[in-house]
Amino acid sequence: MSSGRLSSPRSRGGSRKRRRNRPQRNAWVLLFSALVLALVSVGGLAYVNNQRAKAIAVESANTAPIASPTGEETLQPQKIGFIGDSWAGGAGAGGGRDNSYAGIAAKELGWSYLILPGGGTGYLQENTTTAEKPFSARAAELIAFAPDVVVVQGSSNDYRYTTIQIQEAASALFAQIRAALPDAKIIAVGVIDSPAADETELSSSRSGVSAAAASNDIQWVDGNAEGWLELETDFVDGYHPNLVGHQKVAHHLVSIVEAAVATD
């Protein structure tokens, strides 16, 4: 029995000793857990900051001005202006000027635009029915818009005039625009054959406008020679393209404009 009594205090004493050590171990566990949590938090914050920095860098790269080959920063052109005849007004396509080759091209480019059409007009011809004046009467409004790219299109309506007369009128208009907008890209788009038009008269117009473009350092575009439209399928009547025809002209023009501004 004495051995039983002696063993009992040791057993109780040992039990009390273990209870005294448990709070100390718990403190170490809590300290270790806090340290791990702190390390995880710091690592997570570093990761988030790193991802945020990458996102900012990508955004900055996407919104930075385009650099020219010389290293100088330039802004991509964002405005385009059109002067033309009824084609520029969307005749044959329906929906007005915004649905014309000009409107379609401008929207495909994603630029702001100004379209100044005149049904029945040209470099020389005015529309006596609607009192719309020749192209030159719209030059001031075009210049006030200050476009980065100018497109002058047409016109089959000048068929009454000689090649020389058309050349002189086109040259005067190109010179006026160039003097007011010296940094603009100016593109002259020649008249395209249509089912009911006289090919000889249209050829005379193209000859006059192309000569004027050459003498004024204006880019000349001959969509007729390049076969932009099909007489059998792309016209709604004898003189005006249908919507598909307008879309075809627009797509060709977009490529030309993009190539022109890419050379800056």
C-alpha cells in the first residue's frame, strides 16, 4: 500500500507538470501561425502589386502615341473629309451619306468624318435643279473641319467639259486645299465607269483630274483601272452603285488611306 501511496503523488505531480508546459507550447504555435500568416500576406501583396504594375505597363503601351521612324512621337490621324458627287451622298445604297462609300470607309477606319456630297455636281458642273454648286464651293467647310486626310471623288457630271477645263478646275481646288492644310494627305479618286455612262467622257475626266493631281503632288487613285466594280452586279441603275458597290469602294479606299498615313 505504501508503494501505492508513493506512486500517487508522483503521478499527480507529473500531471501538473504537463499542464504547466501546455500554455507555453500553445504560445509557440500561435506565434508560428502568426509568422506564417504574415509571410503569406506579404507574398500575396507583392503578387498583387506585381500584377497591377504589369497591367499599368500594358495599358500605357496601348495608349502611347505612335512613334515615327525618326523617333519623334506623332498622333495617328483621326479625321477624314470627303468632297464628291452623288456617290459620296450614298446614291444607290440607301441610307444617305452615312451609308455611302465615304461613310462606310470612315466608320471602318474608326475616324471622325465630314462628307460634303453634291448630286449632279463635279469640279465644274453645278446642279441647276437643286442649286448645288461645284466642288470648290465646299472647300471652305472642308478646310474648317481640318481633316488629316482629304478625299476628292468624281465626277461623271463634268462630261460637258474638256480635259483641260477639268484639269484646271481640279488643280485650283487641290492647290486651295493644300495651301490651307499643308500637312494633310490628299487623295483624288477618279470616276469609275457605270453601265449607262459614256466611257470616252469618263476617260476625259480621269485624264484631267490625274494631271491636276500630278502637278499638285496629290495622290491619284484610279479605281476604274484597278477594276473595283463590276458593271453587271455592283450598280443599282445606270449611274450609281448599289450597297455592295459602295462597300467595295469603301474597302479599297480604307486600304489606300491606311497605307498613306503609314508612310508618315
